[in-house]
Amino acid sequence: MAEAAKRTVSVRIEGRVQGVYYRAWTDRTARELGLDGTVRNANDGSVEAVFSGPADKVAEMLRLCADGPPDARVTKVTVTQEGGSAPRGFKVIGTHWC
């Protein structure tokens, strides 16, 4: 993959996104898209994620995050940072179920 075609973003997802399977859904969806990164619950009730991979797949993940899993009610998806890198693979941070 050409470096120019790769995109890494840090994202904040707000709304009813904790306790509704959002992290597990994000993990599964990111892996299906072949993305690297992480997802975790934030103390303020939002979810924070990093997505890294082909720019078109990152854009698709951002679109999907606006809906999330069926019980989520997403009110806002904000890209808080562009650039950088993520470790290979995708990981849910701060949970004991994965």
C-alpha cells in the first residue's frame, strides 16, 4: 500500500454509545475492513477510536460509525486528529471480555 493512500484518524463518537455493544461492533467492523487501531470508552460517556489503513476503508468506517450497532444512538462523530500511525491489528482497550 502506498503511503499516500494510507490514512490514520483519531475519532470521538458521542451519544448513547456505552453499554450498547459499540466497542465490540467497532472491533468487528474495523477488522472486517482490514483496519488497524484501537477503541475504548472515555470517562465522559463517549467512545474514542483510532482507525488506520487505506483511506477509502477509513472513510467507510467513519460513515459506519455514525450509525453504529442497533442499540446505539450516535449524535456526533468528530475526527480529533489526522496522521500518525497505529500498531498492527485492532484492539479494544480497557475491557475484560475480548
